[in-house]
Amino acid sequence: MLDGPVRDLYTAWPVDVSSSEAGGQDDEQLLGPDGRPTAAAVHWMEQISGKVAVVDGGRLVRRRPLQPVTLTVAPGRSGTAYIVGHPEPVTFHRSFRPTGRSANLMVITPTTLAYLDLLRQGIDSGTLTNETAAADLARPSVGRGLRATVSALGRKGPGTLPPFFATATGTRHGGPVTVTARLADTPGVGALTDDMAEATGVPLALGLAQLLDGSPVRPGVHPPESVIDAERFFHDLVRQTPRLRIDGAPDGVVVDVTPTDVEVVRS
């Protein structure tokens, strides 16, 4: 969609926003059958604390997570999401060479964000471990809950951002554009993203299938976006989750191309 350099590039996933596209976090994803935090929950605590990789000014750097990024990604689609650690900025820096900023974001309500920030402070100060923070998130304490409620009053919310999307700014035909890809508003998206095992395992299997079925691949170690055929991937995903498909988006993906500059504000 872009024929010139990529400037800013973000990916985002939902935490507790509710729509037909996605559900929220629940105890089943935070706690295992033994009542202990899942590996995913512990990993999440690691990625909201310390410093995480982002791209800033075209350079790969480390920044404190949970910082706000306010975006307008398409007409009628704007709001604030928050930085969380994930591999995308590292791989995108290699694959797309953004000249501006790149980060992975959470689309999250202010109250939950404020609670995560309290856990981050506890982890960074050493009063919490990733494991104890994950356990606290699954069964929130009254004290932190009250403090988060007050802190949330001064934080920006997700507005009308899509819950699950990728957005890039750059040039097309010589003019500035924003390109945003999001999963279509269908019940099938919630069915996929509400189950962490399915949301992780199905895409992994579909990507791996492209490497094992005789399709031409370059030898070596590569970021997934540089070797996976995206068009085939989403067609295969729709076959696995038919309710993703809607009229106008047979592969379950809606792409908005807006011939304006995206306003990105970090506060």
C-alpha cells in the first residue's frame, strides 16, 4: 500500500476493550488449572516493566513501557493505546526500516492501565516479582484497585480505535497516507482472540505450513513478516475461522487507506 519509506509503524492488540471484534482478559487466561499464574501472564508482567524495545527516530532503543501513544488511524478511528514489550519493533526495524517510531501497543481501558502501572512500579522497585504481580492481576487487591481507580481519572482511553490492528504512515504516489489493517467486525474475531491458545496456535500453524508444504523459502533466520505470504495466510485463517469473512472483506481483513498525515502524540 505504501510505495515510499515507512515513517511510523504500530501494531496493537486488545486487553479489556469489548466489541464484536474482541473480548477481554479473564481468569482462565491469567491462571492455570492449579490456580497459579499462567506463563503468558508472567510474561506479560515482564513486558510491562523495566525497559522494552521500541523504534524512535528510526533507531532501535529501549523505553519504559505503558507510555501513551495517541493515534488517528482512519476516519472516525482515533484514541490512545499504550506501549508494551513485544518482538514487532525489533523485527519491523529489520524488515521495514521505519524512519520514525514503531512500537507494540495495548488497546486498554484507563482503569486497567492504571492497575498495570501500579504493578509495573512494584516490579521495578523490587516489591513484586513477575509471578506475584501476575497473581495480583488475576485477583486484584482492594488497595491497588482503589488507587488505580483514582489514577485512571487522568488517563486517556482507547476512544474509537479498533481493538486489533496494524497501522503505518508513509507516502503513496508522492503524498502522505495512513494505511491501517484491522480484523473485520465479525463474531469470528472474538471466537479467535478470546482463546489465547487458539489465537497463538492457529496463526503459528498456518505460518509453519507455508514452510513445510514445499513453498519456496529463503534459507536462514528471518522475521515472520519477511517470509510468510500474508495474502495466503489470511485466506487460510478464514478457512479455519469462517465467521471472520464478511462482504467486502473475504479474507476477514479491512484495510483503510487515508490520504492524510496521521497525528501521533506522545504524552
